[in-house]
Amino acid sequence: MQRIQYNQSPCITMRRYFAIVLFVFIACAVWGQSATITGVVRDDKAKEPIIGASVLVVGSQGGTITDSDGRFSLNIPEGKCNLQISMIGYKTQTVDVCNKQDIAITLQEDTLLMDGVEVVGTRANTKIEGNALVTRIEGSALEEVGSLEEMLARTPGMQRNGENLEVIGKGEPEYYIDGRRIKEKVELKRLNSRQIDRVEVIMNPGAEYDGEMMAIVRIYTRQNFVQGISGDITGRYENSLDYLENIDPSVTANLRYRIKNVELKAGLNFWHASVTDISTSDQQSYTSKAGQSMMYKQQGSQDFRYRGYNLNYLFGVNWKVNERHTISLEAMLEQQLQDTTIVLSDNALSLNGIPVETLHTETHTRAFAPGAGVIGGWTNTQYIGHIGKSEIGAQFDTYNYRYTERNRIDESGQTMFSITNSESQQYNVKAYGAHPVWKGNLRVGTDMSFFHRYYTNDNNLSGIAGVNEDMYQHIYAAYMEYHLDMDTRGTLVAGLRYEHEYRRFDDHLKDSVFRARENYLFPSLSYHVKIKGVQLGLSYAMKTRRPEFTETNDATVYLNRYSLSQGNSRLETEVKHELSLQLRYRQLACGLNYEHRRRAVLTDVTLLNEGSTILFHPVNHDKPINQMSAFASYTPVWGIYHPNWTVSINAITHCSYQPVINLGIINPLMLKHAWQVELNYNLVTTGNPEWNKRLTTCSHNLTAAVQKSFLKDNALTLRLEARDILSLTKQNITTDYGYSIYQQQMRHDNRRVCLSLRYSL
């Protein structure tokens, strides 16, 4: 990546930006001269479009899948005349397309009757397309898992790491649902697996996406063609086995009403969350005074308790204007009904082994929003159309959130208060165009993002100043990406993305302003080919990581008298180089990833008050960090047994660092009469997940579940699940800051039983 210091005026920046956008669109129009076949694939009986059908050029590596309207556009190499169209649950069909430009294809259902039970597909069909692992959910065992979140944990290329979902070797991804980037992970619980058509796990996103996106998961829901009302309702009851007072019910309703080409959507999601985490810590800090060595030691315990429940309201409309143009609009409002946190901690301080003081601290936090508790929401407007051989699209997103947080801190007979107000607004605009060029397809586009956050904090904490800050971040981007079909030699995708970033940080209390302008170029390249049944994919990309708000916020957070935390508004942007290799053979998927990071953002500590107080704060690491990861996922189907076995390894390339191994074993049995039984196991070994952190104990998680479906088409499903049966998901972490070593032992509230009931209309 090329990083350029920027000192010119904003108007010159805008002229350059729009000149680049104009150039790529003109290039698309000039080069758009190539023979292309377009068409639509429909169901033979219902005459409705089939989404996600595979369209391949016989005798070539060229291929695509149908879009949300069942349409496709594909370059046909010279001398090739046959297309093969396939879809799970349908009979594969081969058609002659010589001397044709637009065709209509109908597929017939392929139904197998066994002992009076109708079976339409069982194995999750996964393949490599470019730099993505694409898994077809419909017709596979994955569609009966339950929530979208649980289904993603079993999708090739993904795994659980504790309570988090990760793309293997890439960490937590950005999620897109039907092209819309989601901000709140609660949406992964709102949808259920039966609503999902396919999932694409992208380990090295190309030029189309923001330069800081390390991994992307694109989720496509099934299109609804049923006239009238349809949808699903899910009720869930979850109870902690260690803390019986932690009871978490939730209710989700997703309803759709379709009349001709217009679909109306409405959703309601109520959830309650209660968490209790117990941890102990041991902090040792080494310093010197007047030539004498000093060792401060903090030993403490912490009891963290959270209670909260929210309501989400979803509204939407999807209008299919005609076969070639679609407009959709969605909006969500979030109402916060309760959000309280209580932290009880005891800390003992000693100097060179001599006790100094013992502190008992109680922190009570209540977060709320003015205006009937509405803390915010989002809107998404999309247009997708086809004009001749070209595809065009536009998207506009808004995100608005605000809240107030009140804290009361009782510590050793002293009471302190703090009040925090935060308001955030973000607007994203995106437009693109794609057109056949030579033997491939050229895609060009632009997107802009405008983010603003206003943050204030007033307190009476001793030695802690108040805060009144404004943060602005504007990103202007243009990109071009070319997909070249080389017949049996594979497919090559080359892209280039330009980004201009503007950051401004205003500290109103200190009357200071920090501004930064930077230009970035992000090249990307990927290649995939099929050789004797083996799919291979190789990709390279330059990426970045911009500091998060919590990392750039200069406000000091009071933990206790001897522990503080603070952000760093002067953090520099991190630079990353990524190289990935993927392999797919039948039910085996493998991957290897190499990452080179410069200016990596890590947490550091500064010793205050001659070493008795520690200040946690983020810094840019002064040395490059090289990291490698690999995974293998095996998903066979042996009769009623549908296992999913995944093993991954993550290693920092330093001789003294131990790799971390994550093993996931999912064992579902698909029995007669719609019964399903599972016994699943997850293991995370000791090792170094980050540069200065080490896991010192292994973590085990054993989960069991039983599921039964009733009524016609299995419309009613009951599932009972018990998680962390052996109560072995404890974590012991040691962090070495050089002159300070921090050890923490955590026991999470993971041992739970969950009962859910889902009904599909």
C-alpha cells in the first residue's frame, strides 16, 4: 500500500476523486464490447425465479450464479455453446446457447422418495468462487440448525472462539445480509436458518469493499414468492445453570405479505440478556526510585453482573418493478428498556511484599436513551437494475444512535459520580456498474462514508478531567475490478481501490483540534481454478485497520484508585498485507493465510504515581508482526450422521511463541420422523493468540442438543440444548507489557440450558 502525506486543499482532493470516478466509468463504457449471454432460470411448476442456481460453461472454468431475480449474465468463450444449469433439489439441465443472447430456462424438481419420506438434498454444497467459500444452505442439514448465528458456526471457513464467531485466521468478520452491512450482531439471532439461501465466506475481500475489512460474510436470504402472508415466529427461553437468577427469554417475529410484485416486511425482536462473570487478577509492576528497585503488586477479584432487555422493530418493502429492476427499503428502530451493570471488585496493593492498602469498589452503571428509550436505528435503501448487458446498483445507508450513561462509584467510604452522553451518526452512499469486457466482466464503483460522534463526560472523580469531544471521519473511495475468464485455465480477478480519509478530532475543553488527511491505494488479486476435481484459490490484498472510537477517545476511565484506562487520539492507521490459499476437494475444505502487519495497535501500560497506578492505553507497535493461520474442515454425510469437523491453527512467526489450536467437532444425527440429536465439542489450546498475550490453560466446551419437528413441512420445531456441560470454558490469560505483567483468570457464564420453539407460517 502506498501512503501519501496530504497537504493540499479539500477542493483539489474532491476534483481528483471525481476525476478517478469519471475515468473508471468512461473506461467501462469504452471497453464494453464482448459477446455475452444473459438469461433467467425459473421453477418449472411455480414459474418463479430460482435464486443461486449454478450456471457453468461446459468445457470451461467460466460460471456464475443467478441473482435475486433468477437472472444471470455470462461471457461465452469462443467455440463453447453449452451451459449447464444446476441447483439442489432440481434436475441438472444442459442447454445450447449458440447464436442466442437472452434465454429462459426452467428446471424440474428432483424428488427422491424413500420409505414414504420425501428427501430433497442433505449435504451442504460448498465450493470456491474467487476468494470466497460459498455454501448452499437450502436443502442441507444446516437449514435445520435453528438461529442464523448457530448455522454460521457450522459453515465451512468459520468457527466459534469462546462466545465469538470468527472467520478462521481472520477474527470477527463484517456481515452483510442481502447486500446490507449490519451494525448490530443481534440481527444474527433475529433470522433463523430456514430463511437462508447461501453463505459466502470471503477471507480476502477485493477492491469492492472498504480497505479495512479483513473478512466478510455475505448472507443471502431466500426470496419469498408466496402470495399473501408468510413468515416465522420463534420463542426462546435460556437459563444459567450456575446463576439461576439469570433467565433470558426472547421472542422474534418475522412476517411478510406479498401482493403481486410488492413484498411488505415487518419484524419484532424482544431479547433479555443477563450475564455474570467472575474473574481474579494479579498485576505486577516493576520500577525504580533513587536506584532502588520497586515492585508494586495488585491482587484482586471482580464480580461483573449485567442486565438488559431491548425491543427492535423492523419495517421493509421490496418492489420488483419488472424483470430487470428492483427497489428495496428497510428500517429498524431499537428501544432500550433496561441496561444496568454492577461491578464489585476487591483489590489489595503491596510494595515489595509489604501490604499498603485494600480497596472495595462498587460501580453501578445505568445506560438509557431520551425519547421513550429509543436509542437509534438504521435505514437501508437499495436499487439493482439491468440495462442491456450492464448491471447497475446504488445503496444508501444511515445509522443513528444516542445514549446517556450514569455511573455511581462507591469506594472505601467515598462516593463518586460520572455522566456520559454520546451521539453517533453515520451515512454511507454506494454506486456501481458492471459490464462485459473482452472475456470477462469489468466492475467499477464508488462509495462514501461520513461518520460523526459527539461525546461528553462530567464527573467528580479525583484527578480525572471531564471530556467534551467531537470526532469526524470522512472516507471517499473509488474502485475498479476486472473478472477474467480463462476457460479451463481458471478465473483471474484483479482490483484497485483508492481511498481518501479525512479525520478530525476536536477537544472543546482543551481548545485543540487534530486533523489528518491520507490517501491510500489498495491493490488486490485473486485466482481460482479447478484441476481434476480439486478447486484451488489464491488471493492477495493490501488492507488497513483504522482505530476504533474507544481507542481514540482521550477520556480517562476510572477502574479503581490504582487502575485507569484511556484512548489515544493520535493513533496511526495500521497497515496489513494478506496472502491466502484455499483448497476444496469433495467434502474437505482447507485454507492457509499469511499476514504482515505494520503499526499494529496494541494495548500498553504506563506507570503513574511512582508505579502504584497503571494506565492502560493503546499504542502503535514499533515492529512488524507476522502471523500465519491454517484450517481444515470436513463435512461428510454418512447416512443419518452429518458431522462437521474443523481444526485450525494460529501462530505468530516468532520462535518463542506457541501456536493456538482450535478444534470443533459437531456431531448431528438426522433421525427418522424429523428427530435430530447432537453432541458437540470445542477445544482451544494454550498458546499466544496475540503479540503480548498468552493463554495458559486449555478451554473445553461440551454441548448436547435434541430437536424435533412437527406438523406439515416440519412447520413447528422444538429444540432443547445444554451448553458447557462440564463447565470447562474458563480462561487464564497472561499479558506481558515489559515492565508490567498482568494475569487474569476468568470464568464466564456459559453453562446454560436453552429451550426454543419455532413456527413457520
